[in-house]
Amino acid sequence: MNSELYNDHLNFIKKINYGYSLINKKNYDELDKYGFTIIECDKNYWTKNDVDFDELEKKSDELVNNKGFDAEEGTKRASNLVEEDSVFIKIAKLPDFLKAADYVIKHPFKLNAVQLRYPQPYAKRQDLHIDWRPRLRSFYNFNQITCFVYFDDTNEENGAMHVYPGTHNLLGEPTEKRIRDLNLSLKILNAKKFNIAITNIYAWHYGGQNINGKPRRTIFSSYRERSEFQQLNQKKYLSPKTISGFTDFEKYLFAVRDSDIEQNDYLKSLINKNFLIRRLFLLRDYFYHKKLNLHKFKR
């Protein structure tokens, strides 16, 4: 890790102790052991973080209704939310999200994306998956977390997330055969409106089938290790006007400074389409994580 990035990130993490925070040792222990945790916050939590939850919910519904797209069968999404309303900047830099990202990733990180995800009534379950390239060696660090904010109570009936606890520590891709061979147990993440779920994206998971037709609306904000591609290229999709209004802290988080590397979206698109490119990135992962473990990020 170069010294400039080291100092930038050290200064960044020193500044995340603002706002109102509930994340605690129990949550960190659950992230270590299970790969997920629930923060049982209420409406007052959001008020203390200067977020009008009713307005957030209303704005989110409007965006999905007016600008939503079909990202997967039976699900509406809306993206590039920060360009739509500044309240989503507050979501992206929520202290508990950044503390969790710092705890799990343990290296310089950046915002990956802020999106809305609204499964439609009676939508089918997702396929079993993880959200990024698999870890192939035990010394690989965890490269991403995702944090969910719930607009509705969520349970098995309306398709809550199904997770196999502890599988973030397993290497390779998840398969139904491995689940049977390892005799893995399934956990359904029940949560209440206003709650937050934080997941290590290497935990094997899927969204359940929506059985009762009731909504399960969420915002999710995800964070990736700083050398990785962003799901949404913030430099490309945020307007100069939006970026110019950012604080230095926000510019670092969104990776939109002049010094931040320009993302090659074409190369990113080939990772899951081109066998050779994917193999090259898997090889890159090996040497990159070797280097990270030789040069631990120290606070």
C-alpha cells in the first residue's frame, strides 16, 4: 500500500465517529461468526442521524415508480440515487455502515453503490449466490459488505434474505451440492421496518420467494476494497455539480477525486463474459492479496 493512500485512509477512518451509532461488539462478533448481523434500530435512530425516514421512504417509492428498471426477474431497482437527492449521501456515509466496512474489509475501501431494490408481489426466489468474485485462498481478505435499510417488516412470507451462517469463510463458489455435503443450516433474516442488516457478501445467500404478496422494500449501500471496480462508476455517473458539492470526506468515500483512478467499465463488463479475462482477474487476486497480507493496514 503506498504511503499516500495509507495516510488518506487513516485520516478518513478517524472521521467516521460522527452521528449516532448503535453498532457494537455483538454485531462485530456476529459478522465474524455468521457473516451477517441485524442492527435493531427504530425511527428515532434515523432522526438522530438527520434522516427524515418518512421523506426517505416517499422519495424512494417515487424513484422506483418513475425511474425504476427490471434488474432481475420480479424485481424493480433504482440506481445513481445520490444524483437524485442529497438524502442518499447521508445513507452512503451512515456511521454504522462505514464502521462495519472498516471492520470487515480491513483495508482502504470506497462506496460501491447505493440502490433501491423492490421485489414485486409473488416474485420467485433468487438463485443461491455470492455478490463478487469468489475467494480462492484463505489469506484473501473480504472485499465487500452490503448494508440494507428496511422500509417494511421482512420475514419468510414476503421473501426475506436466506443465508447460510459462516459460509463467508468457505472458499470458492456456493453450490447446492456443497450445502448438502457440508450439512449447512439455513437462517432467514427476519427484520423490522427501520432495522439495518449488514452482510459480508461472501456469505452464501438468496432472496426468498414472496409468498404473501406484501412488499419488501430496501435501500442497500455497499462498500468495496479500494482497488476493486465499483458497481456504479461514481466518477462517470455523478454530475460535476454534484461532485463539486461534496466535502473532501465524501469525495474520498465516493472515489471521485482527481487522484482516484478512472474505472474501465468495458474491462469490468468482460469479467463474467470472457473466460480469459476472468482467469486473469483471479490470478490478479492471488498476487494482490498476497501483497496486502505482507503490508497490513495499521491504525
